[in-house]
Amino acid sequence: MDSRKKSKSSKYLRPFKIFNTLNCNICQTTTREVFRAKILGKYEAPYFQCPKCGFLRLPDPFWLSESYASAITALDIGLLKRNLELREVVTAMVRTYFDGSGKFVDYGGGYGVLVRLLRDRGLDFYRQDIYAENLFAKNFDLADAGTSKFELLTAFEVFEHLENPMEEVEKMLLLSDNILFSTELQTSPDPTPETWWYILPEIGQHISLFSRNSLESLAKRMGLHLCTNGKNLHLLSRKKMAFPLLFRALSYHQIAGLSNAVLPGRKSLLPRDFDFLKQQLKR
């Protein structure tokens, strides 16, 4: 049976917009529908891929309010492990490429776990997130930073959630000239939910999926330089980064951890933060 005919009988089917032409959100090439998948187990949705840069996306994601009923999906059981590993990576990247005495912002920072871990490492980090409650870094949100420009913006597991990546990167650049972010790159030219776990139609939040070519195209169109490990960690910057092979090495938490163990670290902000928060409670 034709899958489209079958889908019309589903009580869950919502009429999708009809796209006579749908251009790539990155390079503006006309895209094509490559497959359909059931979002949240009930909405059959079309995925469109750019034949030029490979960018894969879900247009008209009307289910997002339902998907974000819980900001952190129950399937994200690797959240704590990922943040412990990112603590090592970010610490090493800042030591190598950026001014460690500056201020930093974690964009889409979730519950504030990474912000707390990095402040404990002596890095003056603040959290930004419009969906999740700040549980672990209270009083260290974007509005508390006392600045609108940061040495580095981090955005881990954010880009795949963006409906309009170019527009969101423009917003990020207002905060920092340097964006360190993670998102898994496509493992084959024609990924499907059966061949690539990262598509995750079950949660309905991964609506923009990148290839290396699509990241390179984004960087070029926005006048930025791209540095990437070719897998899951990337840097967009207004300046060209030196030693790209070193960036690739430090993107792996084991190597970053060894680097951090050898080099002297910054003094933890934990005692200072404790005193500050204690004073806040007295007000």
C-alpha cells in the first residue's frame, strides 16, 4: 500500500502545508522530499534534503509545543555524561584559543549543569535558555552577566533544534564573535531514521540536520570561518582559528582532559559564587 494513501486514514494526520517549491534554509537551493517518518509516534511528516549542501530538515514543525512540554526529553539519558565530557573540552578550548578571564555564555544551556561545572573550573559562564528552568546555576543567567558581548558562546545540542539556523546564528553573533557548538553530522549522503539514530522522530525536536557541506555553506554565507572535527564538534568564528588539527584533538574529551591535567587551571569560582548567593538570600 502506498504510504501516503495509508497516512490519510490516520486519525492523527494533520494537513501539512503543500510546498510547490521549498528552498534550502542554508544555501537556497530547491530541495526535495526524501522520506517521511512518524513524529511523536503519530504525525507523519515529510523530510526535505538539499541536493547541493545536504541539509536535511522538517518544514512546518507544528508539533513543537507538544515536543517541548518537557524541555529535556526523557530519551536524553546521556545529559550528565555529556556535560562532564564537555567540561573538559570547553576548558581546554578556552585555554588554547580564547581569553580565560573573559565572560562566556552557554546558549540553550538547559538546567545549568554545564554552567555550574565550568564556573567550578574558574570560567565566568552564564546560561541562556528560553525553554528549561535554571536548576543548577541560579543567578547566573544571561541577564545577570552585566554585559551583552561575550568572549565565547557555546551551544551544545542546540543547532538540530533550530527551525531557521541562519537567523538564530545571527542572534548568537550579537552575543559573541565565536560560537562553539555540537551537533552530529550526517554519517551518509542519504540518512534515514533506520540508518541514523540522530534523526529521532520519536521526540520531534530534531528538525535541522547538518552535513559538513551545509555547515561550510552556512559559514561562507555569513562570512564566518568554520573549524570542525568532522563529526560532532564545531566552531564558527569571525576570525580564522590557528592549528585546526589541535582543535580536532581537543574536541575529544580524553585528550582535553589530559591537557587540562598538565596545564595550570584557573581558580574555581565556587567559593565566590557561594558567598554571592548567600548575600542574595539575605535580601
